Amino acid sequence: MPFLDWVNKNQAKAAVGAVPTHLLQQEAVFGGSEDTPPENLLIQGDNLLALKALIPVYAGRVKCIFIDPPYNTQSAFEHYDDKLEHSQWLSMMYPRLVLLRELLAEDGSIWVSIDDNEAHYLKVLMDEVFGRANFVTTVIWEKADSPRNSARQFSSDHDFIFVYARHPDWTPIKLARTAESDAIYSNPDNDQRGVWLPGDPYANKPYSRGQYSVAGPTGRIFSPPPGRYWRISEEKLRTLDADGRIWWGPSGDARPSIKRYLSEVSDLVPRTLWHKDAVGSNRTSKNEMRALFPGQESFGTPKPERLLQRALHIATNPGDLVLDSFLGSGTTAAVAHKMGRRYIGIEMGEHARTHCVFRLQKVIDGEQGGISEAVGWKGGGGFRFCTLGQTAFDADGRINPEVRFGTLAAFIWHYETATPAANALNKPLLGLHNGAAYYLLYNGILGDRRPQGGNVLTHAVLQMLNEQYPHDGPKVIYGETTRLGDAKLAAEGVTFRQIPYDIKSR
Ligand SMILES: C[S@@+](CC[C@H](N)C(=O)[O-])C[C@H]1O[C@@H](n2cnc3c(N)ncnc32)[C@H](O)[C@@H]1O
């Protein structure tokens, strides 16, 4: 397979392995309740670091990634610069795509919007990262309402959205039928089965055995034109005709058609041309932005909510996890929230706070713009707002001594259970999950303030845990090392996990 090459590609490849693992620092929680903290996550920070921070917990868990990265239009927006040299842009995208792939579930898909500036280079790059066999399609989104007559050569009316699956057997969820798609059905013969469409009786391939001729109600004889074949056997055609399922035209002397009843057709397979009337245009999103942020400039080119709604409908079910690592003003997260999907959004700019937090708070409060009415959105739910905290490991691969107990505990809890911690974690017993108790021995949590104090699982420490935090069931204990042998651990129902190795290994 041909690969794309560019200046410093090797460095871009090496960059993936060199990204340090940061711990997430929770800044605030919006909505949700104390016992069930919201799973949705908004992270402010460079997405290269943020994606790496997500790997330990979220690898293989994301059902749909939708990203709208800087298109490299060579313009400088108010909130971010979109002006990289082409090789730099590829070097920016490469490690991020590699990490995104790691996060994608086996039945997941990734959607990337882009325009002519970098689209064709991105396609080849994504073939390399995701596998050419996993390329699903290019969606063409009609973004312009009217032509831009001031354009020097062509008015650019569309963006591309590349869709790749994690595996080639990925199947899209079909779209609900619309009044428009149903309007082409009619019932000229008052068939009691309802409206129908005439279906072609001929095919380009010989599906049924034998070429035959058939006489219609007026005696007129029909057979397929040269190079075409009957779609069904003669016997099947006669059976359908006897059941009133063949249409010979209003006078009974037209070529037979096989009736396709509206009541028997399924939902609509998604098409690749997405018209502005169905999913909104750049003008739609501008209006959505004006309503959300009155008097403020919008930045970049936010997408209309209906565009995201269609993508998420095709790629996810309620409850699935959606990720956007170039969140902009938060459209993907807002739409996922209203559609009952879980989500993670990453945005490095200050607009993570000014726009994303603000917008998602409004969504929780029942904001009625965008797709709200269409999905019956009434408000509710919540999200956690995080920044990037300390790096988890120091240069020697040991836990960074700056990392505090609560931060490491929250990381381990999330890592083990894939659920956010409900309370502030400030004791060795982090909590119970699926019948197992999780403990952490770190930074002198047992009272000994020396760095190593109490971080080793000895007989005495285990006895103390059993007395102070008893649990009648399996226990998972994290610590620096253990002095207990395998037999003792097994007898006590303890699985010991060594810091940092058992954290880094995933
Ligand atoms: C085109 S905008 C996305 C608009 C978004 N789809 C919406 O509807 O609002 C691209 C965003 O990516 C952000 N971005 C660019 N590089 C980033 C990085 N390395 N990490 C995180 N965000 C980044 C920019 O700040 C910008 O807000």
C-alpha cells in the first residue's frame, strides 16, 4: 500500500510514544448528584496530552469519534491559528489519530470533517492509521446556503466528512423515514396493502435461472431487453401477479413492475450527500451561536447541531460514548448530551470555559435551541470539567512524587471500574465495585508521613486494613510492593497490584 511521506514524519511517529501520561485534575462538577457523579467529561488542554491521559481508562471504549480539526485554511481566527506549514499540520494530526484509534471500540467509527486544503492528504494519512479496508465513505456536507460570488475561482459549497470504522464489518444505524421519502409512494390501483412504488423487474445480472417471456393482461408479450435479465423466476412472477403484487400500468399493457409497499420497506440507508435543508448549513450554526452567545464573536466554523445529530444517530445508540477532541464551541458534546449519549470533549482554548462549559450548563438547564425540540430535550444530566494535572510518572518511570493521594486514588478507581469516583478519596479503602473492595497504599495514607511509609503491603498492614476497613469478599490492593507470598494473598482473597507497573501496563 502506498504511504504518504513528509518532512519529520519519523519524529511525528516517535512523538506518540513520547507523550507523557497526565492525570486529570477535576475542577468542577455541573449537574448530576452526589451519589452518581456525571460520567460526561469536558477537558481543557492540548488534546495530544488529554488523549494520552484517557488511554488507561477509555482505550477501546469509544463508540464514535467526531472531530472537526483546524482545516489549515492559512487564516488566523480570533481564538486559534489555522496556519501551519503542510508538513507541520500532518505532524500535528498523526499522533492524535494514532491515540484516537486506540480509544475506539471494536464496533466504533471515526468521523473527521475537512475541506480541500488538507482533505486528500488526510485521507491517505487515515488510510495508514486506520487501515484502508476500514474506510467507509466520504460524506459531502452542503455547508453554503448560497454561492460566494466574490470567490476568485469556485464558490466552495461543501465540506468532506471522512468516515472510518475500526473494522470493515461496521454497520451504520439506518435513518428514520421522512415525510419526503414517503411522498414518492402512491396507490393508483387502490391496493388494500397501501401505497407502493413500482420496482424494476429486470436486473443487470442473471439472478434467476432462465430467460422467459411473459404475457400481460392484454396479451402483450414482455421479455428483458438485451443485456438484462428477469430479477425473479417466472414462477415467482406468476405467484406475485396472482396476489395483485405486479403492476401492468393503468391500461394493463405496460411492462410489469414489482410493487414495493411502504409498509414493507425498512428505514433509510444513509446517503453520502447531506443537504443543508436536512442537516443545516454554516448559516444555521451561526444562528445557533448567536442564540447561545449573544453579542459574542463565534470562532472557527462551528457545526450545526443537526449535522452532529445525524452522525451520532448513524454511529451510536443511547448510552454509547462519543468523543470530540477538537471541541470548539461544544457542538458535539451538546448534541450527544441531548441525545442521551455519554461524551468526552477536549478543547485547549480558553473557550473550553467561556463557550463549552457555558453551553453545556445551558443544555443541563434545558436550552431549547438546535435539536432540542426534535429530540424533546427538557434538561438534566451533568458533566465534569477537568484540566490536565501532574504527569503520573517521573523521568525514571516512578510515580511522580508530586502526585497527591486523592489524585492517584481517583485515577486508580476510574482505571479499575471505568466509573467516576463518587466521593473525595482520602482513605485507603477507595470503594466497592461489583463485590470487590479497592484499596490504595500511597503517600503515607495509613498515618506514617514518610514517603514510603505504609506503602508496602506487609502482614501488619493487611491486618490493619482488615480491622479498619473490613470487606468480606475479593480485595484489590495497590501498593509499592508486598511482603506477602502468593499463597497468603490467595488465602486472604487479595489481588496485589504494584505501582507504577500495573498502572502503566495497559
Ligand atoms: C473548527 S473548531 C471545532 C468546531 C466545533 N466542531 C464546533 O462545532 O464548535 C477546531 C477547534 O479545535 C481546537 N484545537 C486546535 N488544536 C487543538 C489541540 N491541539 N488540542 C485541543 N484543541 C485544539 C481549536 O481551539 C478550535 O476550537
